[in-house]
Amino acid sequence: ARLTDGRGHRERTQREAAVTSVVAGLDLGVPVPTPLSEPVTADGVTGVLVSRVAGEPRSASHWSDVRHGMVQLLDRLRAVHRDGATAALPPVRSWCGGASWPALVREQLAPRLPPSARSTAARVVADVLEAEAEADACLVHGDLGLHNVLWPDAGDDAGLTGLIDVDHAAWADPAVDVAPLVGAFGVQQLAADVEPDLLHRAMVHRATLSLQVAAAAELAGRTALRDHALATVARRVAEGTLYEPHGLRPHRRP
């Protein structure tokens, strides 16, 4: 049972269940949850039943520990054909405001950041919009951290057993899914498996991930989560790790 509370919980659950149904109907070669009920609302909470997917998340400090499965998964997502089902997916970042996300960052979130980080927040949002406008879009998971990828309990070489929390899926820049991997492993570990332009855009996207979390929290009225996400943005700006955990920055085009 997936339960959602906060402002707009029923609308969010309905959107997420619809997205999950679309992804469950695709041939990804890896199991994903399937909604088993319509959303039900009671006592300020909306819930929906979904099928269970076997396996466990795997933590990894080095890309080589998960490389085979993750590269295969990224390839499978990019191989999905555009059709009526995927065309019905909501726009990228609908979970954190969609087309309203830049204005939400500029008008409601940036003023809550330290002065030294405010202009940076506005700039990285603009950079994402520019970068993804040039990309060849494909199916993206939308939150492709290791916590949403399931593996067998044992056996490093065994394939993936599941892909969960697919409710942020969209037809968008594939860099959306590489960005969390940049945050987890750094650019140098990924460089042999991700083409340079895609890796560049992934760094640009990675700079906005906490701003996306902050926006979603603001929309849901979750002030503690919003403030935590904004504190992460401010810390990364101060440390120089906004784009990449080791301080690397995307190349600037002439």
C-alpha cells in the first residue's frame, strides 16, 4: 500500500498511479509495480495498492559494483518506442511543479536560500531548461537512484529483479536518469560508460535535484523537508559540489 498525505495528496496519488500503470504496461525486461486498486482517500490520506516486486536495493560505493545492471537498465529505457501510452505520460518534473517549477524556485524557494546561493539557484534552473531543450528525449524513470533499483539477495552478476517508484516517469532528456548516478558515484567513475554530452547534461541536472525535492515539498506543505532540501542546496553551493560530489563542473560551451 502506497500512502500519500499533505496538500494535494489525492491528485498526486491519482497522477502517480496513472504513470505507474503506463510504465507497468511497457516491456522493460524488468518487473515494475502494477496498481491493484483505484486510489482511496480517508482521514486526510490517499492510498493505492500496488503489486510487490521482489529483490532488495543495493548500496554501492563504486560504479563497478552495479555497472552491468544499471547500464542495461538505462539502455532498456532508451529503447522504448514513443507511442500512445508513453505520449500520455505527464511532462517531466510534474511531481515538483512541471512547467511551474522554474517560477516556484525563483519566487518561493530562492528567497529562502542564503544570499550567496540565490542567483546560483536561478541560474542552474535556467541551465537545465536550456540543456534539455537540445536533447533527444526518451523514457526516463525520473528518480533513478539505487534505492529504486532491486537486485537478488545474493550474486553480484545476477540481473535486476525490479524497478520501483516509477511514478515520476516521463518522456524527457535521458540525463534526468544519469543525474542521480553522478551524485552517487561522480563523473570520473561514469565517464567510460556515459557519452560526454550526456554526462555534461547530467551534471547540469544534478545541480537542481535538491531544488526539485524542495519544490515538491513546498507544494505538499511539508516545510521540514523543504528546508532540509534547501539546506542541501546551500551547503553544496558553499562547498562547490552542486554539480558533482568531487567539485567538478560541466564544461561551458562557447
